[in-house]
Amino acid sequence: MENTNTLVSDQKNSILIPVETIQTEINYLETVKAFGRLAFNSIYIFDYIENRMVYISDNRIFLHDSKVGEVFEKSENYFQKYIKQEDQTIVAQAQKAGFEFYAQVPESKRKEYVLMYDFHLIDENQNTLLIHHKLTPLSLTQEGKIAKVMCTITMASNTTAGNIMMSKDNSNMIWKYDPKTEKWTESTKIIVSKRELQILGYYKQGLTINEISDKLCLSSDTIKFHRRKLFQKMNVRTINQALTYATRYQLI
């Protein structure tokens, strides 16, 4: 009879893992790698059971000049080295509050939620970079605890660290966390009109106000009016910030 198990050994014990499980692991990593090749943001997968990094995409804005092998070796401790000292508490709060939030969600729904927050990375020259971090569960244990997570890192659209939030797939709801009260507050995502989406799309293509005006057969003042309304809704000051916001919340 064909052997369907593979022996995995370490210093403490030896266990038999079904070949199908290993194949599933390989297949999902190949899917993530493909996504990483297409995405503009940095992607990584972390295993909370084994407390180690599983995958890091080539777009590694958070690794500075380090080698991938160094990150895999040190895993979670590596990031502590590059998180700004003042933001260590923010990251800890976000992780604690986020995982407590997940614990209150039915197991079947936990993978639909995304935890997000902002914090500063700092390099050896003391240069800082405010990044936006997103986390969503990839797999759960039999007890329903989060086993693996996929995370993305992009440039933050905010100007300060914190901004701890939770969103749900295919939902207009968003939850914001207040570190002072240690409570989540539910609110609704901003509503963007069809015209505002068109303008955002053209800006994303690199068009100027006059070019967008010609495309939509509107005056430049009308384009500026819609842009100003967008800025107010998003609480941003520039079109680049608006585009970052729109991408973050999957508006475009």
C-alpha cells in the first residue's frame, strides 16, 4: 500500500503529517506568491502557532537592507528592532484589541475581517517611515484560534501612528478602536459618488484637471469642486492621499 504520510522530525518529537496537508500548504503558498507578484504592497505570512515567518514578498519596504534569511531566522523579533520605540505600545494595543475582537466573532466569519493600524518603522540612520499594516486570518486551529495570518504593508495615508480599525468583507461597516477607553466604535464607511469615482480613476491614471475636464465634459471648476468634496469626506489634503485612502478601503 502506498504510504500517504510523511515523517517530520525535530529535537522533541516525530509526527506523521498527511501528504495531502503538505500539498495544501504548498498550493496556498504558490497562490500567495502569485498575488505578491501582482500587488504593489509588501506581503508576508506569519504563523502564530510556530511563531515564525512563513513567506515574505519581494516588495519588502519594511526590511530595509536586510536579507530575507535574517528575517525568517528572527521572525517576530526582527520587527521589534525596526518599530519606532514610541509606537511599540500602539502595535501591542492593536494586536491585543484586534485578537480580542476576532475572539468575539463566530469562527465561520473570522476570515472575513481585516485588522489595520499605522506605525513608524525606523532604520539604522534613524529615518522613519509611517506605514499602514493590514492583517487577516488565513487559517484557524481546531479550537478556533488564529493560526496563520496574511499581512500587507503600504505607505500610510494618515500623518500619525495608531488609527486602529477593523473592517469586514462586503460590508459598509467599520470599527474604530479607542486606546483610552479600550472600546470599539462602529461606524459606516464613506459613500463615494459615481462621479467622484470617475475623477479618482482618472487621477490614478495620471491625468491633470484639464484632461479630466475634457474626458468628462465638465469645467475645471466642477472637477475641483468634486475633488474638494472628496478631500472633506476622506479627511485628506492632497490627491495622492485621497488615492491612498481609496486604495486602502478598496474604493477603486
